[in-house]
Amino acid sequence: MSEPYKRSIILINPRFQVKFSILVCVFLFISSVFYPLTIYDLVTRLVEQANATSPDMAAKMESYKNNLIFVLALFQLGFTAVTFIACLLFSHKIAGPIYKVQKFLSAIRDREGNGKLYFRQGDYFQELADDFNDTFEVIQEDYKKDMVYLSEVSSYINNLTMVVPEDKKVVLDEISSKLGEIQERYHTIY
């Protein structure tokens, strides 16, 4: 159950998506910074050993070490940036369905919508839309039964007004009026 459109806005819930992406990137950066440090330490030891045997070779290795550290730092930053973007795209498939549910519930609350809830293909939590639609269907069936019963009660009250004394008709008219308001209110929702 998915809609035929694609959401073009990546940051649907910026607070969640950016925080999620930053946390993943910080964890990744901290856990992966050990590799460049280990390589730096290894090359430093090789330069020290080369310095003892061949100063010319040590100078070349020192230059190589500085270039290597620069390249490793660029790779680290590039990998973190790619991870950040991937996290934004990944979190989009989480934030999108939540956003869609919020909009759907808001439309129902504003008495503007009562259709089915659909997520885009590829979004996570497809089962949430299915469960929501099934639950809403049960609520609508109960509503229909209740509306039939309210109509019957309203009809009974109208029949009673013909046989009760005049002083009691005021109460029955008030009950009938309230039943009509309830029915009208729920006709606009469903």
C-alpha cells in the first residue's frame, strides 16, 4: 500500500533526522579514528628505524608520512560526510511515515479526512499503515452501528412525544435535539 508520489523534501523532521545523523557520525568517527592513528604510529616507528640506518630514506619516509596523514584525514572526513548524508536519507524513511500519520490524524481531527493511510514504497513501518487502516475500519463499522441505533432511539422518542403529557414533551424534545446534534457531528467526521 503505497502512494504513487515521491517526497522531494529530505528533512521532514529536521530535529530528529539531524540529531540521529550527528549521533551516528560521532560514534562512527570516534570508533574509526583508531585506524589512522595506528597507521600514523606504525609509519612513525618506521621513520625512526630508517633514521638510524639511512637519513635520506628517513627524510623521504617523513614526507610520505605527512602526505599519508593528510590523505587519511581527508578520507576520515569524507567518509563521515557520506555517512551523514546516508543517515539523513535513511532517517527520511522513518520520519516520513511518522509525519504522514501526524498529518492524517490532524486531517481527521479537523474533520477533513477519513480515507486510508498510505506510505510511500520503501518507507519503513508499512505495517503501521495497515494496522491503522484496519483499526479505523473497525471504528467506522462501530460508528455505523451506533448511528443506526441513534436513529432508532430518535424515532422512538419522536413516537413517545405523541403519547406523553405536554410537560414531559419538553424533556423529550431536548433529548431528541441532542441526539440530532450528535448525529450531525458524526456525519461530518465519517
